[in-house]
Amino acid sequence: TDIVEKEMYTFEDRNGDSLTLRPEGTAGCVRAGVENGLLYNQVQRLWYAGPMFRHERPQKGRYRQFHQIGVEAFGMSSPDVDAELILMSARLWHALGIRGLELQINTLGTPAARAAYRQVLVEYLRSHVDQLDDDSRRRLDMNPLRVLDSKHPAMQDIIAAAPSLQDHLDAESVEHFAALRHYLDSAKISYRVNPRLVRGLDYYTRTVFEWVTTELGAQGTICAGGRYDGLVEQLGGQSTPAAGFAIGLERLVELALLQQLTGANVSPQVYIAVLGGSEAVREGLGQAERLRDSGIRIELNCGGGSLKSQLKRADRSGAYYALLIGDDELTRRAATLKNLRAEEPQQPVEFDRLPEYFRDRLAVGDKS
């Protein structure tokens, strides 16, 4: 692949050992699983996050150091796993509020079917070799399927007239892809079948997919993945079906900024002000934990301070309510509640009722 040929950072350390910075996360995840006995004869779902490195020309949306979040599923060969991965990514876009992504899917078939197609494709491309750009000529011998992914304007007519991989697929791969499409249709996930989608790494088999946007120019792929049933065995493990995807964080953040998305509100919903001695502090700590267990965002005043200064901190925190706990509140076993965002009289709320009170008042779903 292009990554192996010209984009890897490889160097020798002081001991003369050859080291390579990882260009992507899947191979390393597989290797770790193989070496630690996590993959053999078992179903496994793993995730990873971290920096990756590729020696390529830096441009908008493409950097020599970038970050990926990846998800990998091992030990399952059926198309429902492919569908689950796509549905998981779709749910993420919805949760983040990302708009306008297009899902593109394709099938690459088995290695045997792809090898037969490769011969047909190479013959076709050699008949047009004088029209190929430099990258496509280089790929002709190493990875001819990547020619289909060329964005060079002069290559588009040649690519459009090229033989189709779909005409050379085995029956099982056709059935697998049809089942995936059925699952996506049932889940009401919109997609476009892109027969030229081949992915940049040649370990993929059968399903491949990308989530793309038109808002980032040429570097529009936000998330990409697919099935790689032969990779575990290639890296020294037992034959293990596998599928996964990775998200480019820099591109995702850039798209979120373009769409002017705001981050999740992490301000506290309730600020607990503590007035008095150690017993009030103890009660404040206990009530804070009880409310957090109920799903309510809490900030607890620590270090003391006057009522006035603590209420100022409460207001600056963005909380909706201040909860006052002092000697009087300890005596009556009820906190004093102050609404920081509306003109309401202060009121006592029994300690034992606080979680229920705030669940109803905040709906705990009011996490905006």
C-alpha cells in the first residue's frame, strides 16, 4: 500500500534496532491481541485511541501526526457485526450533532475473487498505460485496486470505464453484502453503494465503508472501516474473522467547528455550599455523593468561605441551584435550596428527599 511504500516513519534506535511509528491502529491492536491470547477461539470487542504517524505532505485535514479512535470486533464473521459497527458510528454522529455525513459502502469480496479481478483490471489499465498519471503507474504493479481510488481529474474517464469488481465477486460475498444492506435499510440508515471504494490498506475483505463530508475539501473522510478476515492470521495468530473502524479526531473536530457545534455542558447543576464545622463538611460530602449517584452534576465548595463568597462561586459555576448546608440545616436535617437562575423564595428540602427532588426538578435529563 501507499502507507507501507512511502509514508512510514522507520529509523534505527541507539541499539541498532529498527523501529517504525504506527501509521494506523488496527495492525497494532491485532498484534497486541495475538501476543496476549485475547483473540483465539473467542469473541472480543476492543477499542483504542492514540497518535498515529505518516510521512505525507501536510495539508488541511492531513497531518504527519494525527489521532485516531478505533473499534475492533473479533471472532464474528456474519454481516450483522458489520451493521452493528456502522450503526455505532451513526449513533455517535447523532450524539455529537454532526450533520451532513454520507455513508458510502462497498464489498471487496474474498482474496481469491479479488485476485482474479486484479488480473482483469491490470490488463485493462496496461492497455491505457500512456494515459495513467505517475501514482497510478506506480500502483499498477503494487496495488492496482488503488488506481480506482485516484482523484486525479485525468483518470476519471479511465476509472469509469474500468471493469467492475462486482462482476467478479463470489456468491458468498454477494450474499454477505446483500444482508448488510438489508440490515441498514431496516435500521433506516441512508447509504450509497460506491463500487470504487477500495480503502487505502490492502488487508480489507468484503465490507468496506466510509463516512464522508463535502465540508472539508479533498480530505473529507471522517471515519473509515470494514472487514479484515485474514489479518489476524497474517500477523501470526489463528484464522479469526474481524471488522472495525477508525475515526480521525482532527478532522472530526474541524468539522464540528465548521458546523459551530458546542461541547456538552459540563457545568454543575447543583452547587453545594457548606457553612460550619466538620459535621457540615461531612454532610456536604455525603450529600454530594448521593446526588452524583443519581446522575446529577455536582460541585462541592471546599476550603470554607463566607456565605456571600460561596454564592458568588455558585453563580460563576453555572449551576442552576445552590444547596446550603450549615448548623441550622444539620439540626433540622434539611438543606436550604436557592434558585440561582430565577426569582424564587428559598426553601428547605429534607436530606433524604434531595435525590428525588432534583430528579423531578431537573428531570436528570436536563443535561444541556
